[in-house]
Amino acid sequence: MIQGRLTAVAVVAWLCVSVLTASPVGAEWFADIFVGASKPTSEDVKIREISPGLDLRYKDVDFDTSITYGGRFGKYFDGLPWLGVSADVMSFSPNISQQTSVQHASTGTVAATTLPPIDLSSTVVSIDLMLRLPLLSTTDIPHGRLQPYVLGGPAFFFTDARDRGNFLPRHQSELDVAAGYNVGGGVAWQFDKTLGIFGEYRYSHVNHEFDFHNFGARVPVETDLNTHHILIGISAKF
């Protein structure tokens, strides 16, 4: 498990270095920081083998809205100024608060029951292809003062889950590293050739499986994490 996580981290680092140092040499480099809000969609949470032969599925579980923050570093190519690539890091906390949910058991019973909370903290590292449309170009800002753009690419999700009442012993914590994706778009405004602001929407997807334990037995907990992010940020170009 630990070796797999270290391998994932090494792959992400290698991808970031390889993509950002790829030719052509001429490029318009940029560095962005951003903050905003994240709202995950409601998803099923599956708890397998909570006791021998018993699987549980909680339907339409709500995840909390949270603050999102992060940054990215990348470049647009001189030969293709509408085409760019970036390495992006984003963090958010889509916790599962205590709530009433419909529980489907593998025994066939269906009942409304209480799902105790699970705290989630996720850091997403992605490599994104970026396409922009340069509008309102000037001599000082040849790539456009107004720049609508779209982005998308593969992502690794490093998500820590802390149980707060589903299993014994209590307060177990588990890190899962999983591959997903990140897509979105936004609009940037350049004050001059070096400084700008932007507003952005992005959607991220991943499927996680966390290995908790209940009375010493392994209990996998699986869920999708599909999240809408609304972001604002500052961009520096050089």
C-alpha cells in the first residue's frame, strides 16, 4: 500500500517535470493562485463486509460544501499561443456530516437510518491541457486582454478519510490515492502583460475506496467523489 502511494507520487512528479520542460523552448509562462468553493454531488456510499456476509449501501449521501484553494504553474507555447499546459494542485474538504440516509443491506432489508460522519480532506494534482481564445489584443498585450479558456486532464486524488463513529476502534484514518480527471473553463482578464485575474468553473471526478477495520476485520468503504468548483484567482505571466 505504501509502496503504491509512493509510486503514484513519483509518477505525478515525473509527469509535471516532463510536460513543463517539453519543447518548444519559446513559451509564455504563468503562475496562478486561486480560492473558491466546492460542492460535491450526492453519491452512494458502500460499506462492504461490515460484518461477515453483510454489505451496506447508503443512498444519495450528501457531502459538505467546502473552501477550495490551490495554484498552478504552466506555459502557453509561442508557436501555438492558444495552446498551453499546466501542473495544478487543489485542496478541498468534502466531509460527510452525520445524516439520515436510506440503507440497503445485502440481506434485502431497506431502512432509513443514521450514517455517522466521515471527515474527508482531498488534495488533487493534475496535468491539464489549456486552450484559450485571445480577444481584445493590443500591442502591449498581443495574446488578448480578454481570454476565455477551457482546460482538462488526468488527475491524482490524495484523499484522507477519518471515521467518526461507523467502526471500532473509533477515529480511524485512511489515505487513498486514486486516479481521476479534472475539466473546466473560465475567463481571464489581463490588466497588463504580466498581471491578470480570472474566474473559473471546474468539475472533478474520482472513485475512492478506503480500507477501515471493524473489530479487526477489513471493511472497505467505496464512493464516487464528483465535485463542482467555482474559483477566482490572480495570474502572473512572465
